Amino acid sequence: MSSSQLPANIEWQDEPQSDPEATNNNSNNNNNAMMTDSGSVTSHNLIDDDDGFIMEHRSSSADSVHSSSNGLGSSSNHGSSSNHTGGTSSRGRNVKRKSADQEFAERESRQVNQARACMIILFISITGLLAQGVYFFVRFGEIEEFHDQYDHDKDEVLIEIGDTLQNTLSAIDTFMDAVEAEHEAGVADPNIDELEWPRVLVQDFSVRGNKVLTLSRGSLLVIQPKVEAGQERAEWEQWALENHEEWIEETLRIQQSSPLYQGEQVEIPTNYTGGISPWIRTPSLYDLQGIMPQDAPGPHFPIYQSTPIAPTPDGQVYGYDAYNPLSSWREPLKEMTENYVATLGPTMNLGDETDPYKQGEQQRIQGFLERIVADDIDSTQPTVTLNYPLINNANSYVDVYTEIQRRREAGLDVESYFEIVGSITVHLFWKELLRDNLPPGHDGMMAVIGNDCGQVFTYQFFGPNVEYLGNGDLHESEYAENKDLNYRVYLHELINTPNGTAANETRYYLQNKQVYSGFRLSDEYCPYWIHLYGSDIMRDDYETLDPFIFMILTVTLFICGCCVFKGYDWVSERRTQKVLRVAAQSTAVVSSLFPKVVRDKLFPTMAAEEKKRKESATMNAKMRLKSFMGENSAHTRKGSMTGGRSAGGNDDDDKSSTMDEQERRQDEAADALAQANAPIAELFTDTTVLFADIAGFTAWSSVREPAQVFTLLETLYGAFDKIARKRGVFKVETIGDSYMAVTGLPDPRADHALVMAKFARDIRDKMNDLTIKLARTLGPDTDDLQLRIGMNSGPVTAGVLRGDKSRFQLFGKRIGEIVHDWCIVFAFADTQCLNVDR
């Protein structure tokens, strides 16, 4: 029907011809015209916008029906206006959508930039924190090493000092026992005119004394007999005058011949005036003020036998009473005699003595020591005397000290049975006591030595050597409050005695030491202590640049990591942009192919299918697991049905539906499991298969040793394998004397037949060469062996037969043809291809 045939009061609203879509849709608009009950016509203006949306404009009868006088022009104008309005609305929505996209892109960009900024700040923060952590970790490690080194050096020093003191006391105790044993034997022998103490001359005194000095690191050993005032003093002075020449000559003779003595050598005196040796200034006891009056109160402890010996410029020390009221040694000797203990006297050469008498006393002893010590020992440095009791009946008990204490506690008489008859005195330089306690390289530890009588002086260790810093406590103040870097202990606590009173923390230094059973070192009279401190010199050895180096390395590594991260981010961004461009192009293609309403139906369906696929994969995995665990499907169905009944279900339809669903899932699981267990096989259409065996091998091997047979096969097939690798031929297997190979798989190649032919030629030539060489060792008929080769080209099936000893297998018609129609090639240069069946 044409428009002229329509009623007069009805007109079609046409689309402007300028709009291509409107032009193309005119016929559609005509077809979409519908007559209403009132006789009006509704026109559908269908416009497809860029997004694929269908925009529908409906015209009412009042708007779309005009008089005939207006004609199609009015209708056209109205349609044009309507279309213009609709087009404007569409373009407006496009502009708005583009703006939304821009806002979304800008928002995402801002979020990405914010994330990047946060990551950079996080990286910087982590780098700073980690750098500080590395710095402090390494620094604390150095501090810990410093503390460990201090603890190690402290332990070494205290153990060595304890060993030296205990060795000194033990050596003196052994010396005393020997002297007393010899004296008691002489008194008991009627043929020997042996006198009682103090008129006793120790035999071989120099030899015995030097052994004590070696063990104690001492410089001078002196016997000081205890002489009572009155008659005993007069008798001793006369006896000393008559017997001093013997021990002086003996001591000088040993002194001159001993390599251990490094002091001043003195000639043995040959003339005496008035029977008095120049070594003895007077036969009487004296002090620094002269000869002591005969009625001077006793007891007296004169210096008599000593080793080594040497004269002093201002007079002799022999005969000097160390117990006189003005002497520095009076109090330690008094403590020794009253309490039966060994004592350490006051330290000399500190420069702290204000008493003129004691100053003179120390100067005389210093002048004497200067001539008997080695050149590397400074006689002006601090020295101390160790006084050890000399008693009779010393050999009556193993632990005399314990027996004396027992008698005192029981109220028994001690002095009459264990009488102190003298003192064995050893002069020690503190430096000698401290040296060789640390190995080289362990420098800086400071040792403050003092006693409870107020004397304090300081040394510093430099490996095995020590340096005297001076009088007073000279340690560095910053280590005084650090309990980990200073430690103080009394010297008597370093000696391992029975029932010792050492503190728990000092018992460590008594481990692995023998028990000392001699007289104890006094812990009441001016007990000495040693206080060990760390120092900056020690710390400098452990304060290195390592913390800074490791910190810089850490920062550098993180900077490199940031650069890598930035580079990766840049690459990822480029790739993302590329993917987005491709995705945008793909979206544009899809958008051009499918309207939006179609896309909305298409993509959700695809998403549902993806979800279903994932759920199916998950279910199949579970069912495979159940199948692997040995649960058969019948048992599963029975368990499911039983479970349904136990749950109280009574509806048969529900049970049937449940069972059908379970069976469906089980079937799907079985299919998936079957697919997972599918054989591993593949068809290769273009291959060449080769069989080669050794002609005459059976007869040859029957007369050979097994080793010879395998020598032949290993030599030949090893050479074949090398040629196969060179030619790119795939070796399948060897069966007895047969060798099977194939070309064209697993990597297809067009020249598979040519390559196999060359391989056959090569192994034939190699076979001939090797059999000739092997004939020398395997027998002369070895070179008669020939190689039969058969090959064929075509498709084969290759795969792995799983099970025990799985291996790669070939199957196919061409392989059977080789076996059936055996073709011997390259066996001889002039041999033709033979058909063995025909």
C-alpha cells in the first residue's frame, strides 16, 4: 500500500534524509505503523545510538495527525524536529558518557599516583628503618664482640693470676716440707751434729730456691729465721758469723753458672778481714739506725740466706731485722705468726710512703733488687713480699693448716706442736705476676690492683706485656658504671682451697685446679684485690666502619630495588596500556558487531559458563580424590541414600531427585577422571623407522665369554648413539643385538628419510671399522660380522605405556612392514635391497 492510498487524515512521520540511519529505517518505520481503536496511527521512530541503545519516540494522535493541507511537509518538519531532538539527546548522552570516562580515568590515575606515592614513602621509610636496623644490628654485634672479648680476657687474666699465686704457695710449701724433713732427719741421726732452729743452714739452698722463683715468677727468695731476744739472739749471731761463708760461696757459684740468672755477676770473695765476710757488715742484728741493742724486744726476723745475692752500695741487707718496730714488714709477719697464714706485705715503690724510715727501707731493697733482676725489669716498679710460715713438724699432716684450725677450735695447744721457726719470703714484681697472661693482639684491658689498707695502682695490658700507669685508680671513668665491663675479685678467692669461701661467681676460676692444702693466703690483713676494666683501646678494636658500610650497602640495595620496581612498573604500565589499547579495540569490534542488548545477554551467559566450568573442575577434583581413595560409586550412592534416610526425608521424589543429581555428578566426575587418565599417545605422520641387527651374532656370541659379548655391543651401540646425536636421530631402544631408531619425532622434520639413510650409512661404516679393531681382542672372526639394516617411512603412533618400567613405544603398519619385509641395505657396498619373503 502506498501513502496515497492511506486515509486523508493519516500521514507517516518520515525521518530526515540527512540521517543515514533514519533513511535506512524508513521502511521499518512504515512497517511499524499501527492503527489504534480510535483511528489514529502511532509512529515508532527507532534510532540506534552509538552504544547500541534503541531510542523509541512515540507520537500521539494529536501530534502525528495533521490536516491534508499541511501535507507531508508538516509531518516532515515535525519528524525532522523530533529527530533533531532525539539526535541532540543522543549526542548529549555521548558527551556526558565521555566526561564520565574521563573522570573515571582521572580518578584511577589519581589513585595510581597516590598508590605510587605511598609506595615510595613506604620504601623510603622501610629503607630508613632497615638501614638504621642494620646499623644498630652490626654496631650491637661489635659491642657484643667487645664484651665477649672483655669476658674472655678477664677470665684468662684471673685464671693465670690464680694459677701463679697457687703455684707460688705450693712451691714454697713443698720447699718448706723438704727443708723440715731434712732437718728432722738430721736431728734424729746421732752421727750428725744437727742444731735446732734458728741455727739451721738449709742445704742446697740456691738450687731449691731458684726452682721456687721459677714457679712463682719471683725475683728474690729469703729465709728469715725467727730469733728470740736474749740468749738465743746471741747464740744465733755467733753461729751466723761462723757459717755464713759456706752458703755465700755456694750461692755465688750456682749463680754464676745458672743461665736463668740475668742480674749482676759478682766474683766470689777470696779474702776476709777479721773472719767477717764483706757480705756481712756486722755479726749483730741491726735496723737502719744501726745495731740493735741486746735488750731489744723480740722476736726478730733477720734476713739471712737468700738467692740470688748481691752487695749494695750503702751496706748490706743481710742481718736486717724485718720485724723491728719501724719496719714495713712487721705487721704482715705478725699476722703470719699469730694466725698461721701466708701474707702479702705492703707494696713498695709506689711513691706514696711518707715515713722517712720506711722510705729508706724501700730504697735499700730497691737498690738490692736492681742488681739481681734482668735488664728488662724495672726495679723501680711496684713490688710486694709474700711471707710464708716456716714451721717444725710440717710433715706430720698433709693439710697442716686444717689441722691447726681443728686444734684451735678444740682448745688444744698449737704453738708447742706447730711452732713457727721462721719465714720464707718471696719478693714479687706485680708486673711479672701480670705478664704473659694474654695473647698478642689483646690490648687495652686495665687492671687496678689494691688492698684494703688503701694502696691502689694501675696497670694496662698490651697482649703478653703490661705497662705500669702509676699510683692510684687510673681506669677510664665511663667503664666504672658498666657492670659488663668491670669486675673485681680478691686474690685469695682465686686459690682453690678445701672448704673455700670464694663467691659463686669466682668459683669458675677454680675449675680444673688441684686443691691447694698449704697455708692459706690471709683474707684479713690488708687483703689484695684486682679490678679489671675495659678501655677505649679495647673498644677501638671493635668500633669499625662496618656499621656505616653495611648501612650504605642496605640503602644502595634498596635504591636498586626501587629502580627495579620503577622499571618493572614502567614495563607493566606500558604492557597495561598496550593491553588496554587492544582491549579497547576488541571492545570496539565487539560493540560494532553486537548491539548492547545482545551483548548484555551474551556476556552474562559466558560468565555463567565460566563459573560452571570452574565448579565442575572443583567437583571433578574432589571426585578424583574420592576415587583415588578407593570409594566406588556404588558405595557412595548407598552412603548417600542412607544418609538421606537418616536425615528424616520421607518424600520419594526428593530421594529420586537427589539420587539422579548424585549420579549425574558421579558420571561427570567419572568422565573428568577418565579424561585425566587418558593415554599419553600421539600420531606422527611423517617418520622413518630403522631396525639394525648384527648378522652372525648368535653364532659368534655362542663361543665368546659374556664380557666379550658385552664389550662388542657396548662398543658398537655406544658409537651408534654418538652418530644418532650428531644426526638428530631418536634412539628408541635396543633388544639384544637389534638397534631401533626413528626420525621425524618427537620433532617433525621433512628430511626424515634422508637423515635416516645417512645415519644407516654412518653406522654401517662405523660397524666395519670397529669390528676390524675389535678383532684383535675379541677374536679373528669378529671382523666377519655384518650389519643388517631395514627402514621404512610412514605414520607411526608413539606414546608411553604406563605401568611397571614404563617406556616410549612405537606402533604402526610401517614398523610391521620392516619386520615382515626385511630389507638388507648397506650390508655390502654392492648389495641390493632384498625382499626376504618374496
